[in-house]
Amino acid sequence: MSESESASGNVESGSGPPLTWVSDSLHVSTSPQARAKRRIATLMEEVENLKQDRAIKQRKTTYYVSQGRAIRRLVALYTPTEDLIAENDRRCETHDRDFNTTQEQDRLQRGYIELAKALPWFHDKLVSLDHEESEHMLRQLKRGADSAHGDDTATLKELVASWLNNEFRPIPLISAGDKHRRGFVSDICGKLLCPAEWSWEDPVIRAGIRDRTTAFIVSKNSWPLFMYQNCEADANNLEHGLMKSKLLVMGFKAIFTSPSSANEVDGEGEGADIIENNRRAQRQSDQTKVKTCIRFALSSITSWRTVDGDFDYQMFWNNIVDFFEDVPGPAARTRISELLEWWTRKVFGTNHRQDLTSDVISQMSVSALAAQRLAMEGAAFDSDS
């Protein structure tokens, strides 16, 4: 190539058109249409990548929201997930040096352990995410948790009214949509909400509760009668019948199995292998959530809040959790285990698969048909031969 050809930028390339470049920038000239097409293709690829990224993020969000629905039901009704994480981190940092933990710290740590059980992927996922990603995950988990809690309280608000109307036949009937006539205004709801140490049938006590006098303060320091079997408490043995209310079992089944199954609570079987195979029924946090929601459904407050008059729902929740978990000794622990087994039988019924011995199974139609088909094959073979 001559010096003049280099300066002009014209080069012959085979039989095609000559290539042209500007000597200052050394770029090879292309048509505007070709450049536009390539730019459009690049932009379309970037848009497609953004769509894929958005779709992946949306799938993650949907997953976190759906998983978060378990938190208020199985882990903690009030405590933020961040507090559970912080307590576990604190214990990891102090290792074995921190022997004097408070009751609240122990509650938080038990809550974190329950969180890890309810969401087995959570602990490892939290470690692998950066700060922004973990914040997003926690926000979506909370969104799912709050959504499930709202659904559960709305469900029980209507169902409890129906159950009370069928069981007690009050006049007038309790409205499913109006809570203003519930609480201590209602004789039926008032009796169920009445502290175990008082008698709702006593007109002085009833009037004192309704007038909110200082002598009859209804607070989280009392077990309501709706938590007792047959709504009866023994002042000399307040543990007897506690947490065995039919209303509680119905509430549990409505949330954790199905609303229609709540009507089937009268049966009780031996349930040995059901207890082993349905561990969810033995998580005391499940029942704790139900007890708190039932109390809300019986009350006259129209929207969920932590404090109802003198009654603190969060402290009530803590009292129930402590009843199951903060026991004074092995005898109480045994009684708690028996209570949880009672709950398992009530929720899941009984099962007799252990009674199906090989001799019994051999006489049943599946085994009998298999034997008949084998016999027919043998007969067919003999006839052919």
C-alpha cells in the first residue's frame, strides 16, 4: 500500500467494496443502519437480562412471603425476626462466657431455634446474603407473617361467633361481623374471658369487671376461663384442665388443618404413631398463637392491637410460652408432654396401622388379589404344558 493510499484511507479488499477509515481515529466506516441494528440488538439483550433479573427477584420475593406466613404461627407472634437474630448473634459472640441470661433473652433464643426449625433454609441463607439482600429477605418474611396473622384473626373472628351461637344459643345471637357486642358486654363472651379466680355468675364480680373497677382488673396476670376444659377452673389446682378447652382445639384446627375440620373435636384416640409422625401438633408455639387469637376474637376490640384496656396481649403470649417452656422441674415437664400428646390426639385423632399384622394383611383384598392372580398364572402355565 502506497503512502497516498494510506492517507486517503481506501483499501481494496477482494471483490467487495473498499474499506474506508479515518486516519485520525482508525475506525472502519460502517453504515448507520447496521450500527443502529446492532445497538438495538444490544439494548434488547439488556432489556431481556433486566426482565430475567426482575423475574428472579420476584420469585424470591414470592417465596419469602409464602415462607414468612409460618413465622407468626410457629415461631413468635410479636417478636421481630431481627431481635431473634440479634440474640443468636450475641450468644455466638459471647460463647460460653454468658451464663446469666435473662428470661427475655432465653425466650428470644428459643424463638430463633423455632425459626430455624420452621424455616430450615433460613440460617444458612442469612449467612450467604449481603446486608441489602438480607434486609430485603427480612422485609418480605415480615410481609408474609403479617398477612397470615391478619388472615387468621379474620377467620377466627367469624368462626368463633358461629361456634358460640351453636354451643350456647345466646339471645341475641353473636354477630359474625360486629365485635361491639362481644367482650364483657356479652354474657357468653364475658364468662369465657372472666379470670379463672373469679366467678362470672357473681353479679358483684360481673358488674365490677364491666365497670373496670380497681377491685376487678382483668389483665394478663389471670388465666381466662375459655382456656379451661369445660370452662371450669379448680382454685386448688389451677393447672388441671388448663389448655384443654374445646374452643382452643377448634381454633387450632381451623388455622392449621381446615375450618371445616374444626367441627370434629369430640373424638380422641390412642394416637401413638400419630404423635411421632405429626410433630407440628407438639409445638407449643402453635397453640400459643391460637390462644391469643381466640382471646382477641372473644373481645370487643375491632382491630388487632397489643393492649386491650388493662390486658396486654404480648405479656399474655409470654405467660403461655413460659407455661410450656419455663417449667419448674421434671414432674411439670412430664405433665407438659402429656398435655401435648393430648393435643396431638385431639387434632389428628388415632391410628391403628400398628394393629395391621402380616396375618391380617394377608387376608385383605390387595393381598388376596395378588395371590389369586399368581394362582391363575400357574393354572395357565399348567394348561399350556
